[in-house]
Amino acid sequence: MRIMTSNIWGDYFNNPVELREDQLINVFKKYDPDILGVQEARMSFQKSKLFKELLNEYLSVGVSDYEPVNHEPLFYKKKYKLIANGFEYLDDTPDLTKGITFAVLYDEESNKKFAVCNTHFWYKDGPEHDLIRVTNAKQIVTLMKYLTEKYSCPAFMFGDLNCFITSEAYNTFLNEGLTPLYDIALEKENKTTYHGYPQRGEDGKYHSRMIDRGREFAFDHILGLNGNFKVERYVVVEDQDALDATDHNPVFADLEF
């Protein structure tokens, strides 16, 4: 199974979706994840060609055509059966674009269940904001433990966590028994997942490049709970289409459980 997370750079900054959606379509079609979680999916994205293309290949949790918009929707391949799903706003977080979208899925072919949680943590810098991210981490851990116990299955969480692997929020995951899929991957590279805002060139299109930094500067993560995971690859996508379309690199993991 391939799980991918991608912050698709919401159009908050006069950065129109229609100038970047073709590149994102190319990336998602090329890497063809079984589970895809996106962040910053504003209404303009939810009505875009990108989402129409995704909904040809996937079923979804959290996609809508009305306000308030869920900015962290999930997409899953049609071979999976949806058992349960939901959404939670992140507690004590002064931003209604930040939440957790979750689903419990069943794969008839393998006769296995699993839960997935897509999220986007609070983003500002400073000690008081670090504490908010710790609260975010505790909330999603509580949800994952509930899902694993109720449905007797492993759970995976992923998204733009806006925290480094040295942070208290990230250490909360480790202390609560979550497994970073990067740590157990057979193939992986030590790379950041954030390369900064693409810039609009004279050709009217957005352009960017990869930054030479290691994983200690990564914001985007995939972790698992309650399973004997085997991770073949953990990949930070560096395709030019990905670099030009968004400030975050998509990340995916190929795994068995």
C-alpha cells in the first residue's frame, strides 16, 4: 500500500490554483498512491480540475462544495470499503482550517482493516505555539488509539505537522508508541520536505527548486500505530512539477502490515 501526504499550497497568496493544478495532477497520477491526504485544500481546490481528476480515480472523505470547507480531505482507491469516517477540529488551535480527517477502511483482497488520519497542525513560531502543536499531537494520538482499539486494526497518521523531529510535539508521538515510517524504511533519503514558496516568473508560471537540507528540517511526516509494519520505501518527491506547484514536497511510503 502506498500512502502519500501533500500540502498543496492553498491560494492564500494570490497564487491561483489553475496555474498549478496540472503539475499536481501529473504528480499524483505518476505516483498513484492508494491513500492520499492533502492539506490547504481551499474551496478553489475543491472545485478545481485537480479534484475532479482525483475523484475519477478515488473516493473521498471531506470533499465538499459548501462552506465551511474541510481543508484536510482524504482520497482512497475505490477498491477499499469505507467502514467509518469523521472530522475533528484541533483543540485549542485558533484556526478553523486546522483539523483531522479520518477514515477506517477495509481491503477485501487482503481481508485487512486499517485507519488513516490526515492532519495539518498549527504553524506559528514561539514557545506558546509549540505548546499548541503538543496539544495537536496528543489529540491525534488519542484518536488513533481509539480507532485501533475499536476496530482492531493499525492506524496511520500523516500531514503537514509544522514541527521538526526534534520538537516536543514530534517526541509526543514517540513517547506514545507511534512508529515513524521513515525510521524503519529499507530505502530512504535524508531530505527536507519544505523548499519554500515557488515564485511566479515572466512566463506567468510558478517555479522553484529543491533546497539542500536534511530531514531535521522536514515538516511533513507519516507515522503508524499498532502494527507490524514493513516499509519498503520512504520518498520525498522532488519532481519539478511538485517543486513548481507547492512549497512542500509530497511524501509517500510503500508499506505492508
